[in-house]
Amino acid sequence: MSRPGNPYDNAKAESFMKTLKTEEVDGQRFKDIQDARRSIAVFIETIYNTERLHSALGYCPPLEFETNFALALNSK
């Protein structure tokens, strides 16, 4: 998170929270806090990490980016 005088440290966290709110949480009703946690966890694991493209990662999903990075390290 950001510290005083440096407002850009938390840009990635803010971007993630905006995505989570707009794509998963807004307009949705949850039975209870456990239902909300489950729904958010499923979104993160199945959509955000494996399908959603991220501009900071060259328009790859995080899982694909990490796999490619690991393969590049192992090929050296």
C-alpha cells in the first residue's frame, strides 16, 4: 500500500479492487459473509487468474504469464 507522498504504490491493488467490484460484487446479493467469500474466491481463481487478460503482463492471464516465465527460466 502507499505511504504518504507516494500515491502510486497501490495502483495495482486499486485496479484489482475496481475489477473485483465491477465484475463480481456490484449488484450481487450474497446470503452471508461465507457466501461472499466463496464467490469472490471462485472469481479470483477461475476468472481473474486464468482467463482475464492483464495489460501489465503483456495481455496474458497471470497463470499463463507465470507458466511462460517458469518455462523461460528452465530453458536457460
